[in-house]
Amino acid sequence: QRKNPFSSDERLASKPAHTHRGDPTYGRPPEGSRTEQRGKDAHSHVGKEVEELCLIIRRTGEVGEDGHVSVTFGQLFETYVTISNKVVGILLRARKHGLVRFEGEMLWQGKDDDVVITLL
């Protein structure tokens, strides 16, 4: 974009050519840019999908002896796939944030239908 004659973005001309790994702005879009806003919007959208997934687990699952709600992956997949086709990705994000627990690195439809997902 710096050499693009059709770009009218003055911020690009004033930005240094290269940033290095130690720089806090390394790998980040410029502050106030549309790219930064799109990233924030995407993060917010995924957060809402994680919340919705947790609500569906709570609604369709059963309370166990430990007080946590659990559901099998097969049951969750059948319920959630009508809402979003990204059920596995959202489950992985929820686990990363400590909201759910399940065995294995990845869940596959059919093969892992009996894996128990526990809402924490």
C-alpha cells in the first residue's frame, strides 16, 4: 500500500518500513485502522457464539453428580449444527477459555459422538 498510487491513506506513508519482533506493534494492525476494527468485531462475534454454545449445552445437557452440565458431542452436534456449522471450532475456543472440558484434541462427527462435553 505504501507504493500504491491509488491509496489516499496518509498513515501508511508515515509508518516505518519494518517492525521487529520485540516491537509491541509487531504483527498488529495500525491503531484506529479499519483492519483493527474488523479484528475487534470478529473477536466479539466469536465471543457471542461461545456464549450461545454454552447456553445450548446448559439447555440440552444433564446435570451430573458433580453439579456440572454434560452433553455428548453427537447430541450437541445435532442441536448446534442447525445454528452454526462451526461447532467444533467454537468448542475448541470455549475450551481454550476454560468454559468446557472434553477428551481429545479434535472432535469428529460420527467417530466422537459419544465423547462427553462438560460445561464448567
